[in-house]
Amino acid sequence: MLFPTIHKNKAGWSWYACLFVVLVMIFIALPVQAVGAASRTVKVGVYQNKPKIFINDSGNPDGFFIDLLKEIATRESWSLDYVPCEWEACLALLETNQIDLMPDVAYSSERDKLFDFHRIPAAESWSRVYANPHIQINRFDQLNGRRVAILKGSIQQVELSKTMQDSGFYLVTIPANSLEEVFQLTAEGSADAAVVNQFFGNYYYQKYGLVRTPIVFNATALYFATAQGKNQDLLDAIDRYLQVWRDDPISVYTRILNRWLEPASINQWVKNIQWIVLLILFLLCLAGGWILMLRHQVRDRTVHLVKLNQALSESEERYRLISTVASDYMFSSRLQPDGTLALNWVAGAFEEITGYTFEEYIAMGGWRAALHPDDVAIDERDLEVLRSNHPVISEIRTLKKNRQVRWVRVYAHPVMDENSHQLVGIYGAVQDITERKEIEAQIRQMNTILEMRVAERTAELARAKERAESADRLKSAFLATMSHELRTPLNSIIGFTGILLMGLVGPLEAEQEKQLNMVQDSARHLLELINDVLDISKIEAGQFEIFHEPFDFPSAIHKSIEKVMPLAEKKRLVLTAEISPQVDTLTGDRRRVEQILINLLSNAIKFTERGRVHIACEVADGRIVTSITDTGIGIKPEQMDALFQPFSQLDSGITRQHEGTGLGLSICKRLVEAMGGKIWVESEWNKGSKFTFTLPLERKSI
């Protein structure tokens, strides 16, 4: 019989017992398979962020978060349905509950309004700056004005922009749809630097030929997330496993994390000792089983204490690592029973900023004793914010050991007890911003001085402008008076010369008649000059009056042509007119309109030696458009700017061939504009010119 044989044979019993324990251990080590069909299907978003989460070369989801989720799904009988998407698209699908679960989501207060998170972080991460090797970037201020590639919609984009803005710097962010695109933009020179999480960055920066800078920021915890108010059972299940796994240094969580942190070396090590480990496990199965049971009991009794200290311990370690590359200092404090904060540790440039050693700092009273007396109230306010489980960024004054006042920027994050939700400590960083504050004060002082100088200079210019305008009015008034006084004797000269030429006082010899004609022509020319000077002076002095009454515009054109016709016939030029039937009555100053027409026609005839002068008139857009075209010498391009300026003549100098005052075009321009119109010229050298002006058909008196 078998059983009697076994009971009588102690060696056989021991052998079967060992085999039984081995089978139990193998069963425990094997993944738990779901009995029957999966209890539910979970849609999971997947984006490219290796090694945390990505689609591998075979087209399958892979990475730390995927492996961790698979372990939980196996134990919970979930069927995972993966939905590949870009980062922002994944968050949009999660928000609308089109996917059930999104891995690798950093917590923020803004995201807390849209999504639900589990309590225990799945991992911790911080952001690091990676730079193009041709650009030296080792400090935050060296990012000022730089182009920085960053994942669109990520926490890094928000935190980096805020950090740079708070420090008085600016940068040009280049959003990318994926982390690979962030590194690609930097490698090809489209960006000067890239910002990614340290998992992805340390995995890939050498592949893209980038350098890892000492600039790190935004230490944050990473979670799985669901839509607000949806799938809370998924988050609760994840917390149950993380609560146990994260406290166990040999748990499946630790194995997954180590494998993805240093995959190349660890996988190689695993391959090399896999059979050795299996052999050792087999040989130690009996003792190992008993020890594991004892350890499990001890772990169950101490898990509550570990949970209380976990967040603070992880934060201390994270900031201790960051402090090795930072010029600021990191700190961690615990809340004492009396409500005060006791400093646990510091790392980084603590002595440079405070002037104390750590021991001296504790002995003299710590943070509150080093505060400037006028800023204690600010610190009290910040502590209340931390008690409400909100981070604080504050600028405050402290006193160094030598009593020198220093400005610092404090970044403080609360650590809350998971059961009582009370503040148990804080961790954060302190940055010396004294130099920046001094520069800001200097800039404000310089701005004040500059504003005073600008005000003084503006007042001087206003006084100078007033003096110039006064002198200009006096000049115009003087010219108007003198012109009037000069016209009286000139009219007498012209009149008496005309009487002599008419022979009313007796016959004249030929030479006498010639000389008198020269006197009369000179007097008329001088009178024209004086009339032009008088007109321009009246305009500048504001004494020029424009009449507004209806008159026949075609009649004004014909009358103007008649006055200049003798000049055209004398030079044997063809003078023609083309007036549209739509041109009829115009409301304005007829005498001034005729003055404009005669001036422009006279100019065209004066500068045309052969060919024709043509005047055209039509109605367009409620305005009369009149143009005078000639085949004269034209105007050089460099002379165009001098047109319409007082006393400006294109034919000047001792070799000039055409007479004139240089005021005709200037008067025309001012008269046209005074009547609400515009005037311009088109010309080609040696081919002729075309002067065009417009006048409104109806214009109210101003």
C-alpha cells in the first residue's frame, strides 16, 4: 500500500514535501490567468514616450507603464484594448471618455479639474533641458531668447514658460506633436534646445547627438488617469497593487522599473544569470517559502508607517539628485507638534546663499529666524497656502550670516498625511534672485530718469515749435504786407507804360517802343511774382478764403484755354480739350479753379517745344477728374520730390531757359487741397508729363 509506505519512509516524505513546496512556488511565480472570459475591456491610450510608454517596432504597445498595467490587468481579469494617439489627442479622448485609462499623466491642478487620478504615484519624473552641442546652455538665463522645442500641451511647456517669465526671461517655444519630433527639431537646428522628461531624454539624447545640460526643473509624480467621475474602480485597483508593490524592493513593480530604467545592461544581466537564478530558487525553495511568509507578515504590520513616509522620502531623494546639478539649494522640512517646521536636510548651494553651515542654521533658529522682519507675514501666508495642499512660489527677503539682505525665490510643495490629509512636511528649492532684483531697481530708476528727460525735451520742442510757428506767421504777414505795397507802384508802371505804347502822349520811335515793351513785360512778370507770393503768404498765414458757389465747370475750362491760347500759338503747339458730357456744375471757387487750370496749362506750354497740350475732364466716384498732358521735356525721377514745393524750380541755375517764380505748382496744390481735392503728376523724362487733380462735385464750406 502506498500510504503506509510513505508514512514509514521519512526520506520519501521529505522528498514529496519538497516537491510540493516547489510546485507551490512555481505556481505563485506564474502569472495568474483569468478563469473564463475577461470581466471587462479597458481602452488604454498609447503615445510615444519611450521608455515609459510607446509603440515598438513590431507595432505593439510597450514600456514601463504598459508592463505595469499588464501585470495589474492579468490579476484583475481586464482585457486591454490599446488606442494609439498623439499626446494632446490622447488627453482629448480621455476627457470625452472615449478611452478609459491614460498612463503617464503628470498631476496638475488644471488637469485635476478634467481627470481623476489614483493616490499612489506610479513613478516620479522631472524635466531636463537637452541642447544642440554647438550651443552652450548650462543655466536658465542662457535660455533667454532661445528657441526651445517642447511637447505640445505638456506640463513642461506650461512650467518652463512660467519659470522663465517669473525670472524675467523669455524664450520662443516650438511645439511638437511627439517627443521624437522635439529631439529631431533640436538635432537639425530648427530649435536651440529641447525639454523632455528624464526617462525619454536619458534614453535617446545620444542617439540624436544632443548634450545633457544641468538644467532640471518641475519634479512631478506620474499617474494613470481617467475621465472626471468615470472608471473609479480602475484607479482603486491600481492603488491596491501599488500600495504593496512600491514598498517591496523585490516586487514585480521594482523589476519592471529597473528593467526599463537601464534596459540594455539589466536585460543582458538577466540573460546571463537566468538559469543560475532558477537553480538557486529551486535549491532554496523550502527555506525561501518560509522566509517569504515571515516577511509578508512583517510587511503587513509596517505598511502603514511606510506609506506615511513614502512621499517625503521619495521627494528628498529626488531633490537630492537634482541638487547635484543646480546652483540653488533644495530642502526638506517636517512639521513639528508645535506647528513649526524643522529642516531635515539641504543640498546644493545652501552655504553660498545663507552664509551658514547646516548645523549653524539649525542652531540659530532655522528659516524663520533668517527671515527679514518685514516679510514674516508673507511667510505666514505661504504656510497657510501649503496647509491647504497647494504649492507656493514666493519672493521674500532673508538675512545672510553677515546680516546682508538677500532676495530669494522659494518653490515649496506640501506633503500631506494620506489618512488625516494634514500637512506633515514640505520640500522645495530656494533660488537667490538678489542680482535680478537689483537690476530691476536700476531699470526702474533709469526709466524714471528717461521719462523726466523725455518730458523736458518735449517741453523744449513744444516751445521751439511755438516760436517757429510765430516766426512763420510773422514772415507770412510781412510778405503779404510788402506784396500789397509793391503791387500799387507796379500797377502804375504797367498802366503808364501802356498809355505810352498806345501813343496817347505822342508817337514813339521804334527803339523807344521796344524798350517800353521790355519795361512792361518785366513789370508784369514782377507783378505775377508778387501775386504768387501774396497768395502763398495768405495761405500760410491762414488768411486765404475759398468761396463755395455753383458754377459751370466746362465754361471755366474754355475760359482758361482762351487765356493761354496766345502762348500756345506763339510756340505753334496744338492745344486741345476733351470734356465728358457728365461734367456740368461744380460747387467751389471759380476764380481759384481757373487759377489752377491756367497755372497747369501755362506750365505745360512753357516746357513743351513741339507737339501738343491736351486737357481732359470726366466725372468719377462723385469727383471731377481733370488732367493736363503735354509732350514736353518731362521730369527726371530724382526731381519728382521737389515738385509742389514753394520756390522750387526744376530748371534752375544760371543756365535756366524758362522763366517762373517757382510758386505756381505749390499754389495749385494748396488750392486743390483747400477745396477738398488731390493733385499728382506722372512723367517720363524727354517724353512729357501728365498733371491730374480732382475736385468734389459737392463740398460744404469749412
